[in-house]
Amino acid sequence: MTINQLQDEVIEDFAIFDDWFDKYSRIIELGNELPAFPEQKKLPENLIEGCQSKVWIDARLDENGLVVFSGDSDAVIVKGILALLLHVVSNHTPQEIIETDLYFINEIGLKEHLSPTRSNGLLAMVKQLKFYAIAFQSQVGK
Amino acid sequence: MDINTHIESIRAQFPILTQTVHKHPLVYLDNAATTQKPWSVIKKIEEGYTTQNANVHRGVHFLSQMATEAHEAARITVQQFLGAAHSHEIIFTRGTTESINLVAHSFGETFLQAGDEIIVSQMEHHSNIVPWQLLQMRKGISIKVIPFNEQGELDMQVFASLFSEKTKLVAVTHVSNVLGTINPVKEIIQIAHSHQVPVLVDGAQSVPHIAVNVVELDADFYVFSGHKIYGPTGIGVLYGKEKWLEAMMPYQGGGEMIAQVSFEKTTFNELPYKFEAGTPDFIGSTALAEAIRYVQNIGMDQIAAYETYLLNYAIQQLQALGDIRFFGTSAHKSAVISMQVGNIHHYDMGTLLDKLGIALRTGHHCAQPIMKHFGIEGTLRASFALYNTTQEIDALVAGIKRVKQLF
């Protein structure tokens, strides 16, 4: 599936929640289900420190030339949103990731968590996803 | 005035409190960060701009004289509120942070040399740490730190042992913004003075909640912010003993702070103007004076008693919930509760309580050395003001219960 197809799927999934309680239950569930991020990967170079919470992010280019992301956060809500982001962007080519516009966060009403005022590391993390893609793109290009 | 019996009419004075947030009535428990404003303060700001706006101290015209009189009357209101000996010992600043930076700069430039020492505490807000670290970089001074115990109380024995002949200043908070501890500043000042060392007291979290008298305390410098005591943002106060302020170099240069300017020699104005370069916030100062009159009318002792009642009620209700770790459990405590609910991250708890209209602070509260002491990244902080109610505390407790169901 393309990144946009995945985004649209997430938007559809979240459309059933008309109550914040249910929506956040789902986000917390997603956070708890995110595959464990190994402790040895919690390196300073993988850390994005927000004022409120921490985010770790790591990426590798697999044998098919797709970028595979993994990550973690100390706050479960942040981790849940991280899980959504990684679900959407992971396993795509660097070019696709560079060109993507992540509109689903807005659509499912979680924009506030990507606001600079939240300072939870997510906004910087989204930028970081693109930086990884740009770095891998230059590798692929060689 | 007994606050409990008049709480409805008090709340009616604060227009913002009738708001709903995410379809819930606003429960505002972030008062240590900033307080809401009563109508009298809001109207004073409006009145300032609509009836007496003209630059102060510079005009012979009617409006300028009115504005100047209001600004200087505000200075006297602050002087009397703090119990200061002279109104020229009251310097208007932008807030606590600027007041501390002013002292760090001017006291530092005048009296400190490489190798000198200052003492701060481990429970200081960053505003009472970083200005001294900047001075450390400029001047090569060193900073000694008073530790605190598990209850969040300063270790007075260690404090007494930190003095040397190189010690030039003690800078300590009156009330901790995280732990709520009311520090024994009178005793701290007595000990420091026995070593001939002056003391700066950060009153940002004390002045809105307990009666303060700078002469009784014998504080050399005492600072606070207007916005934490129901006044406007952008106005604050530095009280300094005349003998120190007279001797200190000015902080910023500009209008008002000079006597004569020439390229050969500039002489400085007298106190307090020496430290008020540029156009002061004369609307802010008059509105701050109005805020002070507001709390004086209710009575500082009444406010302290009511907030202690709220604090005790909140601790009791939160303890009954169980599985909450409290940070700062001193018997001498202001109405601030820092906590960790189970294993729930403060960001998650704060985010979800916000959905219930409950405003609390989460994070390190600009006091990272405190977090380091407890080995934590942050806390959930509820801080109370005179308009809060036990019903709001019940809403907080119910909110925490509801959020816990999600985990």
C-alpha cells in the first residue's frame, strides 16, 4: 500500500471514535503494542528530547531498498502516535517518504500533539523521519 | 473575609473561570505557573489605556502627570505590601526572572571577583540558577548548593557549613514551585548575616500565598512577579535594601536612569530610577497595585488559611486514591502538589486530564535539579489559588480515577 492509502486507512479506523476516551484508549493500546525497542538502541544519537517526553527513533534500509523505522517513547500517548506514524511511513522507499505529506494526524484530531508548544518530541521526530529518508536516498543514489 | 463562605462571589470576580474546556467546566489548577485575573485588575488595565496613558516622568502635561502619579502610587502600594522601609527600594521589573538577572548582573559587577562564592539551593527554579551560572562564566565565581532531604526540606546543617570568607551572596527561594516547601528564610538570613553575607529571596511562589515582610525577614533582596499574584504579565518587583541598591552599578542603560549624559561623562539618576531604564510598564504597575489591593482586601492570612485547607483536603483525597507518589511532603508547605500517579507518565496524565477540562502542569517545571534528586523526568503538579474549591479537587480526583481506567 502507498503511504496515502495507509493514511486513509488510519483515518477510516479512527472515524468510529466520537469520544475522546475511546480514541485515546486506542492510541494507548497502539502504544502498548508497539514492538519493543531494544535498550541498546536508546543511544543519544537516536534520542529526541522534548520538554515533556522523550522519543527514540532508529531506521535502516532493508534489502529491498525500503526504509524500516523503529522507535519508542517514555509516554504512552506519544508512543501510540509514534506507532501510527511508523505504521504509515515504514517500509517505503526513501523517495516516497521524502515526498509524503502526513495529513492523517490532522484528520484524526491529534494535531495538538504535533504542535511546537507540546514539546513532546513528536514534531522533531517527524522531521527526523524525513532526514533519515534523505540520507538513505543519497546512499541509494550512489 | 472568610473565603469559604464567600467563594461564589470571589469566583464571580474572575471572568475566565466560567469557561468550559473540551465541554467541561474549566478546573484551573496551574496557579503556580500563572494566576487568573479579577475584574478589578482587568478594568484597571482598561482604565489606564482609556484615561491616563502618557509617558511617565517626562511630561509637564496633565496626562503625563496622572500616569506618573499612578505609577509612583503603585510603588508605594508595593512598598507597604512588602513592609519595605522606603518606596525607592522598590524597583519595577518585568518579573522575577528579570529581577534576579538584575541583581546577578549589578551586584555581580559591583561586588564579585574571580574565586568568590555564592550559595543557592538544590530546589531553585532555573531562573535562580542560570543567572548565577552566567555570572560564573563572566567572572569565574563558584556556586555552592544547599541540598534538600526526602521531604523536600533544605539541609540547614549543610547550609551553615557552606560559608567561607569567599561567600558573597545567598540566593534562595522562599517557596519551592515544585515541592511547595516553605523554606525557613528568616533563619537562612540570620545565618547568612552572621557571616556578613547578604541574601536574595525568590518570592515568586510566596508573595501570592503568605504574608511577607521584608524588614522582619531582614532580606537584602526580595523578588516577585505580578502575574502570579493575580496581576498582569510583564510586571514584577525587585526589593533591595537601599545600601545595596545605592552601591550597585546600573543594569541597563537608557532613558530615565540617567542624571546627565554627555560623551565625556554620564551620571546616573537616583533610586529607584537608576534601575528602571526606558519607559517602565506604568499600566502594568498600576494594575499590579490593584491586584495587591485585591488580595489585601481578602487578607493574606485568610488566603494562606484557605489554601492550606484546600491543600490538606486535596492530599487526603488523593491519598485515598492510592498508588500516588508525592514529591515534597514537608509540614511547612504551600498549596502545591507534585505527584506521580502509578506508572502513568505525566504527559499522558496531563493530556487526558485536559480532555476533562482540568488544567495542571506536567514536566520538570523548570527545576531539573529537583527531578534529578528524585531520579524522575517530571511530575504532575496541581497548584491552588484563592478561587479554587473542594469541588474542583473532587473533579481532579474523579478525573485521575477515570484516566487510570485507560491504563
